[in-house]
Amino acid sequence: MTTSIVSVPPAAVHDRHEVVLGADTHKDAHVAAVTTNVGLVLDSAGFPATAAGYQQLLAWAREHGQVHRAGVEGTGSYGAALARFLRTQDVEVIEVNRPDRAMRRRHGKNDTVDAEAAAQAVLSQRATAVPKDGVGPVEDMRLYKLAKDSAVKARTQATNRLKAVLVNTDPALREALAGLGTLALITACSQLEETKWPGSAAAVCTLRILARWIHALAAEIRDLTNRIVNKGKAAAPALLDQYGVGPDSAATLLLTAGDNPGRLTSEAAFAALCGVSPVERSSGRTHRHRLNRGGDRQANAALWRIVLTRLRDEPRSRSYLQRRTAEGRSRRDIVRCLKRYVARDLFGIIRLAMSPPITPTA
């Protein structure tokens, strides 16, 4: 059910002209605002964050004019489903960041103001970013990676708890398992029997449960890794063939690019998104650049791992390291440069693999 918040009679301000939609998204409800092409706010209303609510929102917006563009906050979280729905209805979706603090100090903060600001950001072209599609093999990879990361964390915690139990258990039991590596220790604990250690029955039961849980988590991690690899091969098969690019690094970079990497205007935009593009900090007679501390830090870490792997035993990277070191550059600066180069190369592979094929004209 829609609840009107502000209202200007539509018939008085348009005759089916184009209007711009803005949306401030939340978990249970979204607030939308409609403006004219000159920024006049026509109306705003709230809608439930459901499939029926999305249809009501768009139908309400189209009562005020033709809707071709929409600015949506939170396209990667609460607004993801709304953004997908709008795209299926031939509405161009623009990703809108929340208003800056200075603007909020001047105009206040509520959902209606944020929805109006989203529409105004599209009109003024302060917001131009195209959000990720959220539909395709990369989105599947994101879900698999989410489950895998949770399983890896749980396995680490279970392993630490197993070793903590072993430290405080009966010395005879502890000495019987002494000297084993982690994998051998877990296997041995999974086969423990309480009848052989009657004085430590509780410890034996706990060690066995933890060890079997670790084995189950390891099996889930292997299965999820295989699923991630298969999706990675479906999205960009050449990416996994690149030196130093493993399943996790490939998944992280593909998640950063999204299912529609064509939304990024250039490889420089991808580098900035990964936080590997230098930021100029010049003033007066001082001309310098500093490290980019923005961007996707997980993608930045993935590029760092790839570079370190290549510096260890990849001839081209080692040659670059030696040449730049002879020029007086530090290893840290060289790694930063290599991350930028790797981002350029890998984005070219991703965009080539995932760009829609060009249909020849007759």
C-alpha cells in the first residue's frame, strides 16, 4: 500500500514528459520521489520492498510521466532487487551514493529528502555509475564464495578449539597425539574411542566431534571451490590461465567487475575500483602522488597476492623488479606499479570474455 508524503498535481506540471525517479532503499520499505527534468519535485511515496511493491512503485512513477532513468541508493544491498526489476522494465538505473555530510547539514536527513536527492543526483550528473547486474555467473560466484569464506572461518575456529581442548586434557592422551601435524592430528582425533580413554571420556567425545566437523567443513570447502572454478571458467576462462591467478583471486576480481564489466568505461576505472590507481597530491611547487586507500580492498589484496606470486618465480616480473631496483625504486613502490599493470591486463581479459557479442548488421 502506497503512502503519499508530498504531492504536486501531476497534470499541472507535465503532459507525459519524461520524469526522473529517485529511490531511498531500506530492508522492508523503499521511499521514492519523482522530479521533472528541471528538478521540480512532483511527488514522493513509500512502498513495501516486495515484488508487488516494486510494480506499484513503477506504476505510480509512470502516472507522473515517462520514466527512463532512476537513481537508486544501495544497489548492492537493499536496492539490488529493485534495480534488477527496473532494468527489466527498460529503465536505466544509476547508482547513487548517499548525500555528503555538508548537504545533509543544510537540508536535513529523512527518507523523502534522500529519495529526492537521488533523483537530483541523476539530473545534475553527479551520479553516473551503472550498478552491477547481479544476474549471471559472477553473482553465483559471490554466493559460493560467501559460503566458502564462512566455512573456512568455521574450520579455523574448530581447529583452534580442538587444539585448546588437547592442551588441557589428560597427559597420557595428549602425549599419544604429540608430534602429529594438523591434518594427521584431526584424522587421529576423529577416530578416538571413549572406551580406550575412560578417564577422559568428555575430552575424547569433544575432540572426536570437532575433528569430524572439521572434516565435514573441509569437504564443503572443496565442493564450493570446485563450483567457484566452474563459474569462473564460464565467465572468463582465460583468467584462471594467467600466472598467479587462483580460484579465490579470480573470483574476487570478477566480483569487483561484476556480470557487466562493460559498465566500467576503461581499465583505469577498474584500477581505481581496485584501489591501485595513484592519487595526485600536488600543491604549489610540490608534485607527487600518494597511495590510493579507496576502492575494493579485497580486490586490492588479490592483486597483491598475484604480484607476490609472480615476483617469486615469473621471469618477466623478476626482470622488472631488478630493473626498477637498479633505478633506485623501493620494493614497495615496485609492487604498487606491478599491481597497476596486472589490473590493466586482467581487466582486458575479463571485459573481452564477458562483453556481449556484437551482432553484425545486415
